[in-house]
Amino acid sequence: MITMDMLGKVRRMKLRDKFSTSAIAKLTVLSRNTVKKWLKASSSKAPKYSRESSEGKLTAFEETLEQALTADSHRPKHGRRTAKALFAQIQAQGYRGGYSAVTDFTRAWRELSGKAITKAFVPLSFELGEAFQFDWSDEGLLVGGVFYKLQVAHLKLCASRAFPLCQTSCRLRFSAGYPQRKRHFMHRKPHSHHSTEFKEQALLKARHRGARSILSLASELNMSAGTLKRWVLDSAKAGEQALGETSPALDGPAASWSPSQRLRALQESYAFNGPALAAWCRERGVFEHQLVQWREEFCTPVAPASREATGAFRELQRQHEQLQRELRRKEKALAEVAALLVLQKNFQALLEGADK
């Protein structure tokens, strides 16, 4: 049976080393017909021998075994039935076959359904610019009698098999953009240290990205999308802390917020867009159209008051003051009349008492 390792070896000999079919058959100890067959076969499908299925004594009881195994997969390990118990169960239902058929079926079912598939198949043929292989290595360099230790990034283009070397700070550039896939062959990725200037430029682009997503911006900057998202969130939290020291909290209904609270809401939500902005609005109890309205109000210039408006305002203010003075005078007069009425009533009461 031919394996994936042998298939890859055969394809490399044919496509890269340009060996003939007879030479490949001699080196791999395979027949020429087998070599021809797998060279003509599609590279996106792993070779696997499959025997034609035929009905046996266990075929009528396979559904029962599948139901039992599915039920046992949701139970703890000590409560699951063994193949021997399943064999006794289907024997009571009329099974007359052997025990090895039951064990083969249960083993195959657990391998396919009970466990996650860990094997993977990697195609060996690629289009130009479709994929590249990547790996790190530590190399030594002697310059002027001084030994230097370097970290080198190895890049191999999967289509042309070119093998260039570059420093860790280099970037891939292709005529049609970046490759669609990467194949990493490394156990540990070196830590990438971004400078402060690069971080500030990335945050500036993220705040002014418009309708673009974080993922596309991270691809343009040749960095991880998770790192860029973390920078944006940290920057927003730092801005909230700085605003919290000088600005009022965003409490209460949004319609009753003061101008300072609205300004703080606009500053906090400026760095968000799309789903992030919707999540921020739900957390603060604000609608997006309110933010748009507040932004327009802050950006609309206030027209200076005309001379006529100023004169009218002063006239209204003078009339208001005059009405206030008249109201205070009348209140004093009413108080005096009330006092006189009380004195008159008391005086009459005293006179009536003296007459009696």
C-alpha cells in the first residue's frame, strides 16, 4: 500500500528531480503501473484502499450498534458498554455471527466518530503566488573576527521552489499581492518588537480606517490582527481613564446628558466602527443616530447675534425687571392691607368684651 510519504517522494522525483518512471520504480521498489497511476491521480485526495462493501451477518445489527455507541459516547468512561457487552446484547436479538466482527465495527466507529481526526493532507502542487513555506533558524556569522548570532527567516516559494534568505524585518512582496496560504514549519515564533512610532502610526490608521476592517488593515501593515485589536482596545481604555479624571460619568438617560457628557461620548466612540460601535452604544445606552446628531451640533458654527436681536433682548430684559418691581410693590401693599384687617378685627373683639 502506498503512503502519503511515499507519494510525496514519488511526486518530488518526477516533478522536481525529473526522474523517469522506470528510475522511480527502481528507487522506490514499486511497480511502474503503480507509479503511473498515482502520478496521474489528483493530488488533493489521499490514497486509500477501499474494499467493496458486501452484506454480512452483522449488517442488520449495525444500526443497533451505532445507536448504542452514540449513547455511550455521552456517558462517563466507566459507564460505557464494552464490545463484549454489545456482542451479548445483539446475540439476544438474534445475531449469529462472530465476536471479531463486532470488535472490528466498534473500533472503526470509535476511530471515525468517537475521536477527532488528527491526520491532514497537504497538496504538493501550487499555483504561482498561491503559497509559501516559512521557517526560522539561528545562524552564526563571522565578520572581522567577531562572531555574530543571527535569526534568519527561510522562505521557499511552493510553485517555483525558490529558496531566498532575508532578515526578520523583511516583508514579502509579490506582483499580485500576498500569497493566499502560508505553511509554517516552526515550533516557536520569535517575539516581534514593534517600535513606538510604528504603534502610533498603526493606531492612527485604525482610528481613521473608515469602513475598512481591522483584518484588512492588519494585512496591509503586515502584522497580526489580534495585536492590532488589542492596541485599539488598550488605547480606548486609556482614553476612558483620562477622560474619567476630568469629564463627568455617562450616567442616566442619553437624552438628558449635558454638553460635556455628549462630548465625552463622542470622544470615546470615535475609534469604533461597525460591530464595535454597536456594542459600545448598547453598553452606554445610546443610539447611533444620537451620536450623529451630537456630532453635527458640535460641528455647526453658531451665528453671531445681530444688532436688532441684541436690542430686542435688552428691551425684554428691561420689561422683565419692571414687572418684577411692580410685583414686589403689590405684594407689599397686600401685606399691609392684610395686617390692617387683622388689627381691625382684634380691636372690635376688644370693644365687644369691654361692653359686656
